[in-house]
Amino acid sequence: MTRRRRASAALACGTAGVLLALGAAAPAQAAGYRYWSYWETDAGKWTYATQGPATARPADGEAIGFRFALSEDSADAAKPTAAPDFGAVCADVDKAPGTKRIAVVVDFGTPQDAPAGETPPKDEPTTGCARIAESGTSADALAAVAKPLRYNGSAMLCGIAGYPEKGCGEAVADGPDSSASAAPKAAEEDDGGPSLGLLVGGGAVLVLGAAAVWKSRRRA
């Protein structure tokens, strides 16, 4: 009976150890992602764009906006603080044959949204009137007023006018140090479960514990 109790205790301890390890392996919840959001206009108000600036082709007389901020998703995304006022931004720019005029608003966000060690370059949104080819995209309009632009390998817009200097769509941990960046969103392929190595190791502990119980019963 003593051997059985010892083996059972070993199995229980091994199981508890696996459960604790699995609990420790659970990733911290992300508070959101730090990125440049892209906005179009609808009835004089900002609306989250349904496609990226590299494929969107605004018409002459439209306004587009970009805002750098920490957001959970499109429903939570911060809008540019300047109004989409084409008349005010492009008042002094005439339309030339074969071109179109696009009002561009770039909002660098707040210091609270800035990556560690960086500060937004402007206190107020930057505006500019881009005159581009009639077939031009929103990315073309942005490049006309706010170079340099920085993209990643997936064509995601990472930086406008040199801000931020590095990073692209980082996940931000939800905790006391919420300013610390985790892995980039594009690199997050894990489903949030424990790693394969941890599961294999935990399974080995359980198998060894069960074998110990079986052997003790045979000896008894």
C-alpha cells in the first residue's frame, strides 16, 4: 500500500506540474496594435477604409486621412483629429489636365501612442493637397505630401515622414508595462495554445507516472 501511495503521489505531482506549466505558458493578452490606419470620407466624415492606400483610387475633390495610434481593431481605431475639408486644404491648387487633387491629412498621434524612445514629430496634423495623375492611388497622394514612406515586405504602411523610425504593426502587451512591444502582428501565427514541446513534455510526465502506478500494483 505504501508503494501505491507513493506512486499515486508522484503521478499527482507530475499532473499538477503539467497544469501549472500550461498555465504559465498562456500568452499575455494584447491591448492592441500600434499602426497607421487609413481613412476615407463619407458625407463629410472620416470612415475606416475598406482597402489599402496602395489600391484605393480617390476621385478629384476627395480627402484621405492617416492616423498613427494604438488600436484593438478597426472599430476601436482613432480617427484623424483634423476634419476632411477638401475646400480648405486644396483651396489654392488648380486642377490641371490629366490630374486630380486629393486632400491629405496625416495625424501622427499622441506621445502615449508612440513607440518606446520616439516622439510624434508634429503636435498638430499635417495637411497637404496632392495633385497626382488621374489614375493615381491614395499611396501616390500620400507620397506627394509626406515623404519618406516606409513599407514592410507585405506592403503594409509602416512609417510616414520618417515616423516611426522602426517597427510595423506591433502588438502591445496588456499589463503594467503596456508600452512594451511584443512580436509584430504579422509574425503572430500561434493560436494561443501551449507549445508542442510543452505538451510532449507534459505527456511524458503523465506516462511515467502511470507506469509507476502499474508497476507498484504488480509488485503488490
